[in-house]
Amino acid sequence: MRKIEMVRCAVRSPNDPGHGDDAKSLRFVPSEIFRLWQYLMVNVKGFKLSDTVTGVWMDEEMYSRERQALPNVAPDHVVEVSFTYVRETDVGRPVIRYFPQDHLESIMSVFLKHFSKEHIHGHTRKIPGFFVGI
């Protein structure tokens, strides 16, 4: 059972007029790294962030146990994707990201282009869960 403090926000490219699919622009970022991630996205890459909501991500088991105590809002179905990335002499580093379930396959095809297949150690885990805004 897992529960992680998280931030959901919409991301727009500086060249995007804002007419795309809003769900594909959603990002779910753990709270502990959000400020650094926000700085990089805005100040280094030039993206625009909006609609920031704090909340928690829970795996399905934790969500079912705590559902009654949560705010009465519809949760976002969000999948935790993780794998270990090992290059040459590296020990390896865990890669963990959170994606909307409805667009998982299309997002994964783009996301995995940033990683060489031969350096992904083991299998890619996908853990279904829910983001609940607080």
C-alpha cells in the first residue's frame, strides 16, 4: 500500500496556442520534487504551468481502504510507471513517473524515447492508482 503527496498541474509549451487535448498536458509530480521540477519546466524549458492542485496519489489498495475519509471529488486514474535505468558502469537509478491512465499508451511511447531500451534493467512496472486533490 502506497500513498504519496503529489501535485497535479497542466503544462503548455510556449508554442502551444492551448487548443490541444488538456488531459495529455496533465502532469503528476511528487510534492518533494515539485518546486525543482517547476523551476526547470518554467525557467529552463519555457513551459507554462496552470491549474495546480495539491493532493495525494494512492495505489488501488490504499485508495479502497481510505476512500470513505477522502473528499467527495472524482479521483484521477493515474498509473505509476517505474523501472531501473543502468548505463555502462552505473549502479543504476530508479525512474518513477505518474501518468493519466486514459492516455498511458500514447504517453509511454513518447516518454520511453528518452531512454535507450538496452539500458532499462528488468521490466517496466505499472501500478494503477488514484490522484485525489485535497
